[in-house]
Amino acid sequence: MDDATTQASINIFTKGLAQRLVPKGIRVKAVAPGPIRTPLQVGSGQPKEALPEFGKDTPLGRAGQPAELAPAYSFLASTESSFVVGATLNVNGGSTTP
């Protein structure tokens, strides 16, 4: 419940901020990642016994890799997304989004 509320808030904030700033030529966009396996999970993000299950609750059945997020950020920073305003790209393994 807490995570869904936070995600929904960030999504609405992104859309609202985009509408306020687009007249100034600023395009606001966001990426909403799902569970991503990084060195932080191993080092301090997850208890060691939880690591084998991390990300298993996504429809794809696994955590994502950082390289799977990179294209989303690259797209939003590129000129190819010049007509994209207020969008949230969900890179989340097929999980539903609020």
C-alpha cells in the first residue's frame, strides 16, 4: 500500500509539474523502475535470505538489471522524446502501476 501510494504521487506530481513547466520549454518526464538487482541489494539493500526471491513477484518472475533501465533514461534524454511531456515510463517487469 505504501509503495503504491508513493508511486501514484510521483506519477501525478510528474504530470502536474510537466504542465506547469512546459510553457517555459522544460519537459518533465519520469522513469518508474520495478525491482532492479544492483550491488546495493547484495551489500545492504536486502537481507541475504531474501535475495533469491527478490523480484520474483513481478509477472516476468525476476528482478531487472540496470542495463534494462538505461534505454528508458536514454530515450527520455534524447531528441527522440522531444514531444513526450509528463510521461512516466514503467520499467517494472510487467507489474501493474497505480
